[in-house]
Amino acid sequence: MAENWNSKIIEEFRANDGKVGGPFEGAPLLLLHTTGARTGQERVNPVMYRPDGDRLVIFASKAGADTNPDWFHNLRVNPEVSVEVGGETKAVRAHVAEGDERHSLWEAHKSQWPGFADYETKTQRQIPVVILEPVS
């Protein structure tokens, strides 16, 4: 079911230069391209992001599930990924934010998008905050 859900969002994203309707209307959305940790196959997932200077920040919330999303495991194994933002594809390198940096980015995102605060209350895990740095 998630695959079909994601496929529809991906199709709409690509047809409208990064804009989608429904529950993500108006939200900053990107398409994250990872390499499967076990399969080596490309995976594409729509993910909300937060701009931070020339970096993009994503949140492995999985809607508050008790496990991290598969894409998070994939980028931990293969941190060289790419993203589609608007009509542009960019190479980026992922790393997990820690300490004060994580706290500040997470609090700012929850403040702007309160649904993420709800996700946090649904799980015992700390939701990972991932920084995507541009690759020159």
C-alpha cells in the first residue's frame, strides 16, 4: 500500500515541478533517491524537508512508528544520495544531526509543522534528523 501511495505522490510531484495536493499541499517536499542497503536497487521516497542555508534537512519520522523508515537505513549504509527538489536533481551527502544542532533543527520543524510534534508523542525512539549537504 505504501508503495502505491508513494507512487502517486511521486507522479504528481514530477508532473507539477515539485508541487502536490492532498495532505502535502503547501508542504516542502522532495524526492529522496537512496540505494537499497541489501538490494543495491534505487529507491525513491517523497519526504518533507526544511531548508537550512544551502543544506536540506529531513526527518525520519515514519508518522511516529516505532521503527525508522527504510530510507533512513539505506542512507546510513550509502550516504551519497540525490534529491529532486522542484524540477531539479541534486547530489547530496547525508549525515545524522546530533546534540544541539539536532535539537535546534527539530524544534524549528515541529514549530512550523505541528504534526511532527504529534509523531514524537507516538514513539519511544528519538526521531532522526538528517542533514543533506550539497556535493560539489
